[in-house]
Amino acid sequence: MQNAGEGFELEIRNLPMELNYIMKCTVVLSYYYGFKMDFKRPLFYDIPDANGVMRHYRILYNADFMEIIPTDKSKELSQEDVDELLENFDNLDLWKEKIPPNSFISKGFVISNMFDVTAEHSISEIKSTLIGSNKRGNENFMDSFQDTFRSLFNLKKNQRWVCGI
């Protein structure tokens, strides 16, 4: 991460703030309230290396060493409340009503493992790009395609990958 450059901020790919809040709430529902849910989905970081090559990392978290403690803002939830939340998974206002911000404190630590999946990600991107033929007319097509090949073959940012497409 030191090689990513000054000002680089680590963010989970494709996890908007709204969904981030809801995902944290599912942890509270499981660890504190005891509602067993499995919202596991692969999470990824995209981190450029010293050569400007975008590297892709899959993240695995182990939160077994965390304690979830309610504050005076926490509410009791029934099975009906949880069912309503699950039926309205994308309704951030409802989630904030049932599990208000700052209603829980987490103590402890999380173990995070990151695995470099750049090759697998690049191959998947190449397949998607080739299958999505409607993207080929897009002026950003070649730039995107070249970035993918740079990651796959670990080419510096200023090196050009020439392909016969």
C-alpha cells in the first residue's frame, strides 16, 4: 500500500456507503441479536503498485475476536423486524430506523487476509470485455482493455500493450 502513492485511500470495490452500513448491520444482527444470516460475498481491494499496475486483492475477514456492545440508542428487534429488513434490503432509512447509527460499539480486532487475485480478475475482465461486444464501439474500450492486460502481464503504466483487436 505504501507503493500506491500519496493520497491513495483504501476502499472496498463496489461497496457504496449505503450498502456498507447495511452490511455492518447484518453483523450486529448476527453477533448481538443472534439472527443467523449469511450475506457473505466476495470483497475486493484494487491497489496500484509502484509501477502503476492495478493489483486486485480478495479480502477475507475473521471477526471472531470482536465484541458487539449496545448503547442507549440500540433497540430490541423482533423476528418481524428482521423479516421487514430482509424484505427491504436496499432501504437504508429503514435499516437506520431499526438499527440507528451509533447504537452499537465494537471492541476487539478483526483479522484481514488479502490474496492477490490479479490474474484471475484480469482473465475474467478479458472474457467479459470480449463477450460484451456492444462495448467495442465505446472509445474507452481500448484503454480499459489495455489496463486489464497491464495488470495481467504486470506491465508498467507507460508501457503499451499492442493487441490486434
